Amino acid sequence: MSALINTKEYKNFIANIKLKIQSAQIKAHIKVNEEMLRLYWDIAQMIVEKQKQSSWGDKILENISRDLKKEFPNMGGFSLRNIQYMKKWFLFYSIVQQPVAQIFQIPWGHNIHIVSKSKSFDEALFYINTTIQNNYSRAELTEQIQKDLYSRGGRAITNFENKLPAIHSKLAQETLKDPYNFDFLDIRQSHDEKELEDALVENMTKFLLELGHGFSFLGRQYKLIVDNRDFKIDLLFYHVKLHCYVVVELKATDFKPEYAGKLNFYISAVDGELKNELDNPTIGILICKSKSDTIVEYALKDINKPIGISQYDLTELLPKEYASSLPTIEQIEAEFRGLEDE
């Protein structure tokens, strides 16, 4: 029997059972969460309707909390604060005929945060759907709300509608942001493209979070050989939801029309050298320090490849004269050359 246990077939069998158990656990957790949220909705609805029919004010919530905790000592969720959240949550969404089905698909803590921070029903629904699509943890959701993802998502100027199939175009448009928030970088006020690229690569985890779920990093200064000449792409990604390569070019200056032409070439090169028949068309994202929307629109008008133009925000910059205490590769090489000359 011990010999059988060590076989690959048996290990695969156990792995399949494990996947089944984990899947059942996840489904059970989702079901429990949904039932709890529907209970909270019903309790809040009963309280609101009773308050309308009577002269009970919000002081009664203290009594309800105390009595429910007494009746159900082993069941959490009946603190005064939580009952206040139930009521706020119910009132926020009661403007529609039926409760929004998606609110029962995310955890209670996510629901509370969305209702507390959202300024409109549309904004709240956006964060609910984004949480479901990207499986955001509460920390990730909190960070995206703090960075105002709702106002930035899908706002980049692109030519996707004309250059991509309709379904692919809509998803690609929603994937882009404008502006991108790079506040997680420690970077000089007078930074150039190399310094910006270095900082983003060093903070790749946070950069990927800012880009959004689905981006897989393939490399920086990614080399493509076209007709025996080397060309280097700033950053190359593959998007697992869009099923396409994504070329990202960085510019630490205001947008210039010629930037779009260069990016158009890189996209064509990736399509010719890397893309296969299973991949969707490659898209390009140019992230610059600032831009004129009118100039961008004119620049993209006759571009052949799908391109989106965004800018980035940095609110905390190091002084111009700041220099890292660690020497650069160029400085080290120069130092060695100096020693060799001696």
C-alpha cells in the first residue's frame, strides 16, 4: 500500500479531492455570507418600516441591540454600531425597487466601507462590481477607494473603439486609468524616464496593483529585433483577461504627438514578433507626466494600432538636488575606469 501512496496517480487523485473540498469550502463560505447579509437587510428593513409607522427615533436602536445580544448571546453582529450600519446600508440601496443582487456577493466589511465612502449609487455599484471582478481584499478595496478609482477608471483617451472588436474594446477601455497614481514612489522632482522606470520596477507589486488585476509583467527594456536592429520597449506585460500583450511606454514630460507614432511601431513589432493566433491584438499605453486632451485626440486620429494615453500623478516628490546615497551602475563603472587609469 505504501508503494501505491507514492505513485503519481495517487498524488493526483488526492490533489483532485483537495480541489473539490476547497471548492466546497468556498461555496459554503459564500452561502453563509449571503444568508447573513440577507438577514441584515431584513432586520434593517423591519427597523426602518417600524420607525416610519411609529414615533420611535434612533434611540430605540440601543434597545434593539441590547435585547438581540441578550436573546442570541452566541451570535455576533448585533452591536449598536453594526445595527446602525445595517440601517445605513439598507437606506443607501433602498432607492431602487429591489436590493442590488451584487451586495450579497461581497463581505459585510466591504459593504460597510463602500457605503461609507461612496457619494452616489453608481459609485457604490462600481466598487461592488470591481471587488467581485478582481476579488479585492478589504485592504485592496480601501486603497482603490482612497485613490478614487471610480473617477479614474476608463477615463484614458484611446482609439480602442475604432481599432478593437466591440467586446474587447470595452474591456480594454475599462482597464485603463487616467491619471495613474504613483504616490508609492520615492522619486526626485526632476526625474527622467529612466528614474521613473527604475522606481516602478523596484515597486512592481504596488505598480501592478495600480495597473489593476490581470497584468502579468514580462520585462523592462524588452528587446525586439526587427530587420537585424535592436529596439527596446520600456515595459512589456501580458493581460490574462484581455488575452493580449500590453506595451507600456513612460514619458516624464508633456505628451508629444511623435510619442504615439513610436508606440504604434512597438505595437506592430510585438504583433509581428510575439503575438500568435490565440492572442488578441496588442494594445499600447503611454503614461506621461501631463497631456493636452486635444493634442492627444488629434495624435490618435490616424494611428493604426490601439493606443491609450494617460498621465501620472505624484504628490510627494523628493527635492531636485536629492541624490540616492547608493551609487548608480554608471557611477561604479566610472569609478573603476578611474582606478584603471591610475
